[in-house]
Amino acid sequence: TDILLGEFNRLYAGHSRELTWKYNACIPSEAEYLSVVDDTTGSLYTLLVKLLQAESCLPFHCKPDLTPLATLLARFVHVKEDYLAFHNRESKMGRFSDARVLSYPVIRLANIKPDSRAQISRYLFERKDASKTGCSCAEEKKDPCGNSVNYSCLVLLLREYGALSATRELLRDIEDKIEREVMQIEKLTGEVNPLIRKLIAGLREGLLP
């Protein structure tokens, strides 16, 4: 019960922070966003791990702590979804059905190019027809989307200012941390875990090297 309540508390606290950003039309920092990812997606992963470990017959001192690995895997999956959404708009990823949700690449762009924060905020939080924004990629070359941003211009800005490449670099960094965590677990248990390595290999599918 304590495990369940603790992780659900994290989950709902994370969602409440997301709602606060949306209500106040606020673009968070990258660290704040990743913290919420850890509390929302991450709490579901760590909940499963903790429940399984609680039922394990192994002595406590023999159980490797899988919580850090679960948190890293959750972060990787979430940010990967953010990244791929702008490579495949027609994907059936539910969170990006209209591309107007906070995601790591967009937050990265707002930090790289602070003068775009107001336009990005309007695009994310004002529910209006993108076809009426009066923004086109041709116009963007003269004036970065003027006073507004539509999806096409947003993708152009993400690529031009390196937000997508920075997101891919973040994913590589998380991959390295996952690899180190797996190696540490294997060292502690004294055996290679092919199932975990197969799972991690599967998570990399769809990503460019």
C-alpha cells in the first residue's frame, strides 16, 4: 500500500505541475520538464519495479536497486516520443495528435531562442485554427514566423536552431547512463542479463545513429 500510494502521489503531483504550466501559459525549463517526466511516466515504471521487488524471495541485501534504471528507461521513452513526433507528424502517438503539447524539443527551442517564447506560448496554449495564423515557411525566412507560429514554422525553427539535434544528444546521454546502470546491475548479480539488453535495443528502434 505504501508503495502504491507513494508512486501515485508522485504521478498526480507531476500532472498537477503540467496543468499549472498550461493554465498559466508557462514554458518550463528543461530541468523542470524532465523532473515532471520522472514523476509522471517515471512513477509508473518505478511502481512496477518496486512491487516486483517487494514480492521477490531474495534477501534484501542481494536485491539490486532497479529504481534508477526504471527512471532512466521512462525518461528515454518519453523524450524519444517527443523527438519522433516532429519527424513523423502522422504517427499515432496520442500525446501529439495536434502537436500542441509541451515537449522537450519545444522547451529546448524556447531556451535557445528566448525571443521566440511568446510566439511558442501562443501556439501551444491558444486554441485556434493554425491555418489562420498567417505564418508560412516562406515568411519565416524573412522574419521568424512574425508574430505567430504554426506547425510547419515550428519544425523549421526546431531544426534551424538545433533543438531537435540537442534532443537527440540528450537521448544518447540517457542511453549511456542506461548502459552504465545495466553494467552495474550485472556486476552486482554476477551475470549478464540478455533480456534487459534486448529490451534496451528495442527502445532504440526508430532513432537515427
